[in-house]
Amino acid sequence: MIESGGRRALLINGKTDATTGVGEDMAQQVLVGQLPLLFTPEGKDVCVVGYGSGVTTHAVLTHPIRDALTIELEDAGDRGGAPVPRGRRGNRSRTRGAAS
């Protein structure tokens, strides 16, 4: 993780995977969670691969889904060392490690 100018970025293998604030990839993080459910509004069970900062999981949870399972790929902990645990909202969201 790096911090610069009040923003944090999670880098995995040298690539920025998540940012806080109005990072360059924020729209992508949100749209990846929103678009599938906008095109499939009857969707009830969702799987998000990779936690990052939790923005995508948070976007999914703005829909009336039953369950969101987020699978974290990094061994660095529950959120891969990410700065913001946004995705956890109530009992509709679960996080698992890839090895679980």
C-alpha cells in the first residue's frame, strides 16, 4: 500500500488494484459491481473475486440481493491489506480466502 496526497492505493504485483477517494479506477470498481445487477435485476446470489478496497462488494450490496460472497485472492489478510473495509454490510456479505 502506498499513500500520497491523502490518498491510499493498494498495489498487487506493481499494479494499482484499489484506491480511496476519487482514484483513477474508482468508476471501474463501482461499475464492476453495478452493471451485472442492472442487466440482471433478478440476481440474488453474487460472487466477487478479489476484495481490494471493498468498493465492488459495496456496490453489489446497494442492490436487493440475498447474498454476496467475496473471495480474497491475497494471503496478506482478509482484505489483502486494503485501506477501507467498505464491503461488509450486515449479514448479506461474506468474505473467504482463496484457500478456504
